Amino acid sequence: MLNRVILIGRLTKDPELKYTPNGLAVASFTLAVDRFRTNAQGERETDFIPIVVWQKQAENCANYLGKGSLAAVDGRMQVRNYDGKDGIRRWVTEVVAENVRFLDRRGESRAVDNSLPGSEVFGGGDIGFTEDDIPF
């Protein structure tokens, strides 16, 4: 049996870092991943995938990733459930990251380009992404 997930996408917001009662770091964020094909209207659809990262890697994600950062996540799919405060059982599907790679060059994920008033530029090299290109 195999449970392996590899994703590349952009964070929809800054990672949220918390600590368990035992002092173990855990960070969570959502990764926006474009689908390979376009839909019937010719538009590219995006999946928003919840990611959970543990220990030192969680702290690194919280310190070095932010909204719009490009990241690669290698991990496993996990399905869990819990009873909500209203007594209804809830199911959560998420990716538990074993390895997170930061794909933006340092300081590039949120650099402001003054030539585009009011725009935040993501990416680098010859290809730039404006805030309008990101679906969140």
C-alpha cells in the first residue's frame, strides 16, 4: 500500500503556528494548486489543500513562508474525524507534510514592484505573477 502526496502551489495566507501542551510545534496552511486541465469554460480551476507540518519544519514554515509563497510539499494524506461542539461528527482530509521545500528565492515571494502601483509581485526571473493571477 502507498500513501504519498506531492504538491506544488502557493500559500493562500501566512502559516498558523501553534504548540501542543507538550511543546511540540505544529503549523497549518492552505496550498492553492492549479489543476492540469481547464474546465468547460476554458478556465483553470484551483484546489485548496490543507497542509499540516510538525516540529522544527513547522517553525521554519512559519518563519520563512507567507501568503503567496511558492512551496513544494511531500507527505501523506490523512483523514480524521472529531465531534464538534454541536455534537455533530466532522471529517477532515489534509496532507501531513514530511518535507516542505521553499521554491521562491529568499525575499522574492512578497516583493513589491513599484512599477505596478498597488500590485504585489510574486515569482521571479522572467516570469512575474501579480496579485490578480493568484486565485485568493
